Amino acid sequence: MIEGTLCFVVSDDEVLLIEKRRGLGEGWYNGPGGKREAGETIRECAIREVREEVGIDVDTPALSKAGELTFRLDGDPQLHCHVFRTDRFDGEPRPSEEARPEWFALDEVPYDQMWDDDRYWLPLVLEDRTFRGWFRFDADGDRLRGRFVEPDVEF
């Protein structure tokens, strides 16, 4: 199973999302994130991915774990994702080869341009709550076939 991260930067009443420019989810919005590299902790992965994709440095002490996601495609485990949230960072978000950053008002998150599962757990992240979620997609990853979200878990 692949292990990865997502990180949501929240500032005032906005959240920083990226429009993916390539790879899985190209053209869709999500938080910066990616796969964990060998020898890297999950927190280090989240920090690195934000820096690589949008050019900002998240404040490590302010980085809090918001949730965990497990994704299955056609019943087979594919991805375990650790979700982080922060409201402190240095720098101005800038585009990269992989992502175009954009700030969205918390009440204007473009769920219709995101993965189908995001609408079930991202509101918890934006409310500064925790969760665990399990999602099952079809073999192509196009259709959500099942879901379960457990809010307010402890990490």
C-alpha cells in the first residue's frame, strides 16, 4: 500500500488548494501532498510536498494531524493518506510544474472539481476537527462505491 500525505493551509477564512497539472487527478483541486520517500517521516513528507508544490514553508510546530484516509480500488488497498492542517507558513504560494495554487474562501471550496470523497471529510479539516475515512472506488478510480467517515478521533 502506498503511504502519502495531504496538507491544507488555512489562513483567515481561506484555504490554499492546488490545481494538479499532471498525473493522477490532473485538472482537479486538492491540497498539496504526495508519496512518502524512503527514510522520511510522514510529517517530513507533508512539509517537503508543500515546499515542492507551492514554494512555502509550513511552520512545523503548527502542523497538526487532521486525519487519515484509506483508499481501495476495486476492493484492493491502494493508498493510506495522512492529512495535515496548518495556519502558519512563510512565503507566498507560487506555481510549480506539478501544481497551480489558489486560495478559496472556506464556503466556496470547489467540491465539484475535486475527488468525490473530499466532500465527506474536507469540511472536518476546515472546521479544525479530526477524522478517519475509508473510501472504495471502482477499478479505474472514477466512481465512489462506498465510504465511511469517523469524526473526532484522537491521534
